Amino acid sequence: MHPTLKLKPKEGRRARAGAPWIFSNEVQMDGAAKALPAGCIVNVAGDDGTPLGTGYFNAKSLISVRLLDPASDTVIGTGFFVRRLERALAIRTALYAKPFYRLIHAEGDGLPGLTIDRFADTLVAQITTAGMERLLDPLLAAIEKAIQPVNVILRNDTPSRALEGLDTYVRSAKGDAARIAVEENGLRYFADVAAGQKTGWYYDQRDNRAFMATLAGGRSVLDTYCYTGGFGIAAAKSGAAETVCLDSSEPALAIASESAAANGVSCKFVKADVFEELERLAAAKESFDIVIADPPPFVRARKDLEPGAKAYRKLARLAAAVVAPRGFLFLASCSHNIALERFAAECAAGISRSGRSAALIRQAGAGADHPVHPMLPETAYLKALVYALD
Ligand code: SAH
């Protein structure tokens, strides 16, 4: 039924083992393959004819095929999406009492090219591949069957869509929403799902925010790269003696201060460049019992590894310098393109260069609503390290 795409001899080792990606150098890129429209559904077979499943193909992308199902000729329609959504929903309802979570985490939920964050009745979807873009209609029909949300917002404005030959746009597929409430760890925050970063909220740090909040009682806290206040407000609510939150984004800080008020806590929100402000604080000999640094990705592409690694080291050095004696330091990286070992090594080097000694007390990733495909360990992008400094 679907056209068959053949792999080159001996290629497809990872796909045969169950990984959902096939790279362009593994495919027999003949005239017929090149003529397939970007994102069309194909069956994939090894050179020896071994069927590898149903997926979508884009000759222009480095990852040529993303497999959707291990069987060949699987119909990728509303029924397929309903099955995937129901599976994802079953995991989330087992994890969380309230409907605030990442509902679909791409390959981790068997739907490459798609993330959906759920804020009760509002779903915010982000599509990053031509294959998933072509499947928008059955996806929306399945969302209606499985979930019936009031609002469905398409935040298809990630620059990475260009790699797949896609344009960028934001629109509502159902209802409409901008400023909405988020409930997390017993707190109430706000997010802007129409204009905020990514889908408006970073659910991946939920457990890490809760952990840092357990340390916060009676301590002073500096939340750098605070965005809409996820860490800082949780720390303040847990009884932090003082909370200062830094970000360069005015709209993010405006939402953060509304969220602080909604939770009955007072935090100081400062618009600043984090590197500059950390240097200024160190020069002024100011320090905090807890310093949190959750920056944007410093290693956006593989070629940025060395400069990005250096930036993580510098951040660790500058942040460690403003941690009070016997304080705690939280350092995170959301870059896919730096491995945990390298990130941890850069953090260790930075802390040491600031003249501090430290014990690593916690190593974590994203919350359980961000499942990792077991054959794609590189999709475990978030690394979060907590150090106790001397
Ligand atoms: N910790 C946040 C998420 C951080 S996202 C949370 O828990 O939700 C990264 C943030 O870094 C964004 O809000 C962005 O505005 C901010 N940012 C990026 N570069 C910055 C810089 N040089 N100085 C200050 N903030 C910066």
C-alpha cells in the first residue's frame, strides 16, 4: 500500500534493533525515492527485503525516515493517533492528579516530530517535521476523539522547521487561548501559550523545581534565567528568606511577577543579562545560599559544542562565585548536543576555577512526562546537577 523505501546493503543497524530513525546515508536515494513528496508515508525495508516498519520520509532531512510503527502498511490516520494519544494519556494520568503535563513527547511517545503540552482544557502542540505536518488533520481529529479540549493552539514557530522545508506559524486549531493558568507542585503559575517561549511553559523542570524548593526554607535564593519564575516562586513559597529572579525577557518577568502575587509570595524580579549580573554581584561581594542556573541551550548545533561547553564552564564559575559558604548550586543544560559527561565535566571545572570545592548531591533529567525512547538515549536532553558547595 505505501511505497517502499529500501536501505543500502548492510545499513539500518539501529533501526533493526528498534530505533525509530534512519539517516539519509542509509537510504538508497534513487530517482523514485527522491521523487517522493516531503513527509510522505513509506514502508521501509532492508536491502535484503527485511521489513522495518511504516514511517514518514523526507529526502531533504538528515534523518530521512522517522518510523511510526514497526509493522508495514500501517494506516496512519485518526485511529493510529487515537491509540498513541490514549497510551500517552494513560501514562500521564498514572503520574499526575491534575491535567497539567507534557502529553506527547515526540519519539518517547511514538509520535516523532510532535510535542503537545497540556494545560487542563488547552493543548499546545508543536510540529517540527514535514511528515507530522502532513498528518495534522488526522492528528486534530484524534485529539477531538480522545481528549475534546476547549482550545488547541499550534505553536509551529520553531526555527528548526526550516531544516524540514517548513514555514513557521502560530494559529489556533480550536478555540483560542493566550494567558492561561498552570498548576504544578501545588502552585499556580501563569503562562502565555500564544507568545511565550516554546509552548509557554517548561514542564521538564517540574521535579527539579520541587527538589530545589525542599532546600529553600530560610535560605536566600538567586534564580537566574528565571523565565516565568518556575524555580524562584516555588522556592519563595517553600519559605526562602529572599528570592531574586533574573531574566533578559521583559514579558517573561511580567508574567513571573503576576505568578508570584497569585501565590502570595514576594520575589525581586530583575531584568538583566545573567553573565553581567553575576559578575556585578561577585564584585559587590553579594552572595546567595542557593543559586539556580537554567539557561537556554548553549550548544544549539553539534558544531557549537566547543564554544557552548566553554559557556557552561563560565556560567558554573560565575554562579559558584556568588554561592554563600555551605550553599547549593543548581546547573542545568537543555542542549541535546552536549552529553551528560561533558556537561558535568565543564560544571566541575567551572566550580573549581572559582576556587570552590563541591559535592555533587543530585543528578537528574526531565520529569516522567518526557519519556525517552529506549533506543535513542540522545533524546534525554535535560541534564540537571545540584552541588553542595563548601
Ligand atoms: N528556568 C526557567 C526556564 C528558563 S528558559 C523555568 O523554570 O521555566 C531560558 C531563559 O533564559 C529564557 O527566559 C530567556 O529569556 C532567558 N535568557 C536567555 N539569555 C539570557 C541572558 N543572557 N540573560 C538573562 N536571561 C537570558
